[in-house]
Amino acid sequence: MPFQIETTVTCYLLPEDGVPAQQSFLNHLLDPGETWIIAYAFTLVPMIQDLLKAHQNGVPLHIYLDHSQTEGKVQLPEVKQLVAAGIEVTIGTSPAGSQYICHTKGMVSDPDAKGQGSLYCWEGSVNFSASAWHQVNTALVFASQKWRDEFVGQFEALKQYAWTNERSMQLMSSPPPMGAPVPAAVAKRHGILQRAGTAGLATARTPKRNKHSSAGRARKKR
């Protein structure tokens, strides 16, 4: 369901604004509050280093990555490094069908429990890779509680769907717990149950499985 937000937006037009856009993105990876990232390409080396540092500092991190990119020889070692360090990473496609990709490039970070940091939202066409900041891309930076809630709601729905229907794609050995809660109306809209437990066990609604999905093929073989 479409929604509207009212906020002040900092707009970056790349490649002219590539340097400040990348710096803003990297700076906020070290924010002290809980952070959610949905991404397509995910190979930017300073980003990986900052995420590892944030994890070591105790920042709760939740990452959802496109399956087709994560299989690549460049991205896979980086993702395995994050998982080995204990960072939550879910890999998946689209609930509309496994032949479709996850193409979002977005991030949300909250203030921490002590009120340190501030709400930060990033959305744009920029892949999180070394070359993307030199390409023709756009990026928007803003603070919107409504956007944050909808983004996190979609993230949780994607995570639950992937762990229920695309378990074979995962590098983690078991489903991660749910992150911070979202408003009940948002949870209902995205079809998620907000209860204690792991992502794969908290699915309220499972979209119709595509016949080409890995889960569907596995069931057919049995």
C-alpha cells in the first residue's frame, strides 16, 4: 500500500555528488543504534569493515541481500566474513517469485537505547559497491519515522519469507530473531507476526510459491 512522508530530504545526484554521498553512507554505518540494510550489490570494502566494527561495538545489525548477487565470486567471500563474525544476514529473492530479484538499496538506523545517535534513512539507486559512486545514480537521505517503520516492516516480511521458503540460500545455520517491533498496522500490512521466536517460525502470511522456486523444485523431487 502506498504511503506518504513529510520530511526534509538531502538529495545526491551522482557522479557529481559521489564523494559526499558515500561519506554520508559510511559514516552512518557506525551509528550506535539498531540498523537495517536491504541491498542488491554489497561489495564496498570500507562498508564491510565498518559493519564489522559496528558489530564489535555491539550495534544490532540486520542485513537482507539479493540471492543472485551473493552467489558471485566477489560478494560471497565478503558476506561469509560477515556471517562468520556473527552478523545477521538473510539472503533471498522476491516474495513475488524466485525469478525476481531484490533490487532495493536502502538503510535505516535508530537512535540507541540511551538516545544517542539519530534516526537516519537512506534510499536510492546506488549499489553498495566501489564503482556505483562514479555512475549516474541518485541517493536520498532523510529522517522519517513513517519510512523507518515501513522499511523495517518490509525487511521483517522479506526475512520471514526467505527463511520459510528459501532456506537453502542461507549462510547462517539458523533463523535470526526478529528485530525491534514495528506498529501493529505496519506489521499487519506486511503480513508479519510480532512475537518472540525466529524469523522462519513467525510468518503470518506466505505468498504463493512460484513453481520455479528452489523450495518448489525440492518438493517436486521428493
